Amino acid sequence: MGKTALIAGATGLVGQELLKLLLQDSYEKVIAIVRTPLHMKHEKLIELVIDFDYLEEYAEHFCVDHVYCCLGTTIKKAKTKEKMIKVDVDYPYTMAKLAKSHEVEHFVIISSINANARSKLFYPRIKGLLEDKLKTLSLPALSIVRPSLLMGERLEKRRGELAGKKLYQLLSPLLNDEKKMKYAIEAKHVAQAMKCITDMEKQGVCIYSSEQLMKIVQSQQNILSK
């Protein structure tokens, strides 16, 4: 039998790109758990529109080979810090526990640049808290990707992200390729790297910066061009 995958957050900037890649890949089936319908059809796709507060009721669907978590929100959308923690920490952690109980081979998750549980800034602090919680689970393979500024077109507008993109566009002509990779990365490249990471079949905990993600993508492109 072919391998199977589950993705959460498939309506987000990276999640949309990743879902396309998973469906194009050799996976036998791809389960997408979402809060709102995807409005797409594919013979491999199993779509589950759920209330993430009741994730554990869908435990049977975590009997897959790979789990990709692209969940995340903003304080503007969540309204309160408590609700943001629920989406950015509690839901992914529950997913990881379900993945462990079903002996999932590889759990891949999007975190954030500068994630640190001791940060004075709220966003990197909760991302760091999540990373620390995930590490305690001793998953067979846990890959944490820490992209910098995500480039791409979101359906929702994020004020801080828009400001960052404008600043990056101003500075971009002054930066060499290495600096560009450090400060910003295309969402589609994050998705490509996440897919490549599971193909690499590494064990234990691995953390990937934007520069490392781009090197993975470039390596894949070099292989395909030969």
C-alpha cells in the first residue's frame, strides 16, 4: 500500500500550496482537516470539516504515515490571547499526541522565526512554548520549520505582514541572495521544503530555518533539472 498523509491548515498561505503538492505526490490518500470547506475535489482527497475543540473525536483519521500541521492565526482574528494560544499551541499539540498514539512516522509543523518560550514577545513566545511541548512527546520524527517573512497572496490581510513585505521590497535590491533567504521566503517554497523533508526520512527532532528550507528546495530543483 502507498503512504498516506494528513494536513491541518490547508486553507492558509502555506497550507494551500502544500495540499497541492501532497495531492500531486505518490500518496495514496490525503486527509485534510479544516474549519471551513476547501471547495475542491480530488480522487485522493478526504476532506473533514471539523470543530478543532473536538479533535480527539477524529483520532482514527490520524492512522497515517505523515502529518503536516500548518495551523496558525493572528490576534486580530482570534480576538484574545487565550484563543490564539488555543489555535497556535493547543490544537497542534493535540494533533501531535494523536499522531504519536497512532505511530505516525513523521510530524512536520510550521513554527516561526525566533520562536523562544522565554521571549518577551507574545508570538515567538507561544511558538517556542509549542516547540518545547512537542519535543517532550519523543515523536519518531519531528520536523519544525521556522520560516521568516512569508511571501504570497493571502485571502486575509495581516497588517504586520503587509508592513514587513513593503519594507522587504524596499530593501531587497540591496540584499544578496543569502540575506534575501534570511529575511523572506515564498510560501510555495516552504511547502516544497516540507514535502521534501518527509522524503528525507530523518529521525528525531530537526529544526529548519528559512535558509535551510531554501537550500532543500534548491537541491530538489537541481536534481530535477539533471
